[in-house]
Amino acid sequence: MYTINGMRTQRDTVQELLETSPLRNSNEFTSAGVDTKTLTRMVEDGEIQRMARGLYAAADYIPGAHHSLIESCKLIGTGVVCLVSALSFHEVGTQNPSQIWIAIERGTRTPQVEDYPIQISLFSGEAYSSGIKEHTVDGVVIRVYSIAKTIADCFKYRNKIGLDVSIEALKDVIQNKRTSIDEILHFAKICRVEKVIKPYMESLV
């Protein structure tokens, strides 16, 4: 490892952080006491990769099928994969979104992300905090809303993503028993769309 007279260096810290998660944003490094100049030098020396502005990966990190989703989550930090992107992640319906849909809590600072097709949605209170599940993808932990919560969210934001998308997703999860009706109704109540979703649900059961 990179040590000076037996002492840990900033490069040690970078490598140790990337051993636990092969993809991290610059805030995670600076919070651990790593200077941005150290990151720049390590990229130049081929010790780490710069994936995007403010986003770094281990030298041997190979992006997988969900790399855009993973990178978007790391760039946003506290965001949660939601709506059409969550449907795609769970393989519900037929949507293949061109943007990455990420939810952040209303009232928090909206991150400025350049050169990335990220669509940020503002969720409030329990509608933001409930139904979050953690998934490890390519060694990186990301947060994604559960299937049932995503269905409720889709109906809440039906004017934004399309009612047809919401109905298709609901039909898919019910017919393929991907989640329970009670769980969907639980989140529909939280999202205040219980009366909206019930008629469509009753036509499918």
C-alpha cells in the first residue's frame, strides 16, 4: 500500500473505500479526508477510473448492464430509483426509459448533474421514505422502491409518465403475482391514489 514512514496516505484511503464499494462519488472521498488533487493524480497514474464528473471507480471496475442506473444513484447520493426506472429494474412492463428517474426528498438541495440523462422527482414525507429496498449491483449498493410502492408512485405521477404505463405495470404485477394486492393498496393509501387505482385493480382480479 501507499505509506509514508508507516503512515496511511490519502491514496490508501481511496483504495480502501473502493474495496468496499467499487464506485464512489467525490463527496464520499472528501468526507474521508481525500483531496481532489489526489484523485486527479490517481486517475493520471491509472490507479482509479474517472467515470464522470465527480464519480470515480476502482481500476478493475467493469460497468455492467445497469451501469447508467448505478452511476446516477452515486451521483445523486441520497436518491432512490423510482417510477419508470424502477419498473425497468424490476423487469415490470415493457418500458425502456431513456432517462434515469431518481426521487429525492422535497426540501433537500437538488443536485446539478451534467452530461447525465437524470430525471429528478420530488417526493415528500412517507411517500419518499416508505418502500425503499437496497440492492447490491456490480458490488455497489443502490436504493430502489419496491414493486408495490412503484406501482402506487406510477399512478400518482400518471400525468407525467402516462396512464397507459401505470395500467400496464399494474396488470403485469397482478397477473404474474409479483406482489400482493394488499401491499399495493397499502402504498396507494400513502401516495393518496387509493381511489384512483382501485377501479383498475378490480377489473384485473
